Amino acid sequence: MNHTNCLNCNHHLAAPYCSNCGQKASTHRYSVLHFIEHDLIHGILHIDKGLLYTIKALFTRPGHSIREFIQGKRVNHFNYVTLLIIILGVTHFISSFSPITLTDIVPESSKAAMSQIEAFSTKYPKALLLFMIPAYSIFTYLWFGKAKMNGTEHIVMNAYKSAGELILGILFIIITIFYRNKEMLYLIYSLTSGLLSTIYAAWFYYQYFSVFGYKKYSLLLRSIMVLVSVLLLPLVIGLIAGLIKAYIMHK
């Protein structure tokens, strides 16, 4: 149904979209068919914009697409907060079908040698990944200062990177539904969460910062050093905490 005035802001309509607020001039009454065709398929799963477009971009040209998003090309991309919530919801749903948790497959010898942070990451790997977004953002800010990005832009960028890593984690959960050998599952997890995630993150940063004047070897080195810096962060925190504790005890 077409209208002469916008039903959202009452502005006079002279085009298919309102020039004041952007709403379509043509509206439809809600129905099951309308919900399926427009709200679900077109609004969320549309290949040109929305959830599927963003997921596809995260695994075909992750750094380039997210840089374009941050620089203003935002119509096609799914909001990063909503994306993370949906991925976490899907992860929780799929996990309910798996009888095996990450804690179940970690060897007892490894559990005994774990620090508190490592134990937390084993029990809550998805939560830790989200908590580490600010840490990654600090180090991308430090290692890629030439990009002149502000702190919030670094957080948005790393939120999308974490979304890609969470999707990789879903693949491992799916494997645990059909495969029960704990030794092999631990090996597969080490490959997916360690090697595969590291390669993905380095690829993401390499693409993202490729237009800011870095030479290729410097770009690759800085991308890797962000990951190394985050990896060393718990050790540095533990060392500082130990020194403070020792100072207090001997004071």
C-alpha cells in the first residue's frame, strides 16, 4: 500500500523512500507470509546484506570488509553486537546436543599444570574470547598506530574478528556431537582454537591494515605480534602480581 505521507514521520513522499527518515513509501500489513519473506529472509538472511553477507565476508575478505564498514560502508553489514549475540545463542543451542565439554577432553596432566586464567579459558572459552576484545584492541592500537584509528574503532574491528573466531568454534562443537574420542577431540580443538584461529586472526589484521602504508613484511610481523602480545599478557600480569605480593610480604 502506497501513501502520500510517510507513516513514520509524516513527511511528504516524492520517492519510493522517505527523504526525511528513509522509510519505504510502500508498506504491508503483517502476516505470516510477510514475516517469512521480508523480516526473516530479506531482513536477516538476505545474501546482499545482513547476517549471511557478514558471515560470508568474515571468511572471504574479513579485514577488507570490516575496514570498509568502519570507514562508512555500513548498509550491508550486520551489527556487530547483534552478530555476537546471535552467534553465542547458536553456540549454546548446538552445545546442548553435545555430551562432551571442553573440560572433558583436556588431559588430567594438563589440568594440573593450568593457571587460573588457563582453567577459566578451558571452562568458559567463549566468554574469555569476548573479554579479550579490549586487550586485542589495546595491542592493535599500539602495533598499528599509523592507521590513526580511535579506541572505539579498534574495539569494533576486534569484535568482528572475535565473531569469526566464535564461528570457527561452532565447527568444533558440531564435531563433538558425532565424534567421541577424547584424545582426538583434544587434538582437533588444539588445531582449531590454536593454529586455525591464529591464522585467521593474522589474516584478518593483515588485510585490515594493508592500506595504511605498511610494508608487507612489517604488516605480517605486526599482525603476529598483536597475537603474541595478547598471549604474553597473562604472564606479564602474573609477574607483576607476584612482584607486588613479594614486596608487600617483605615490607
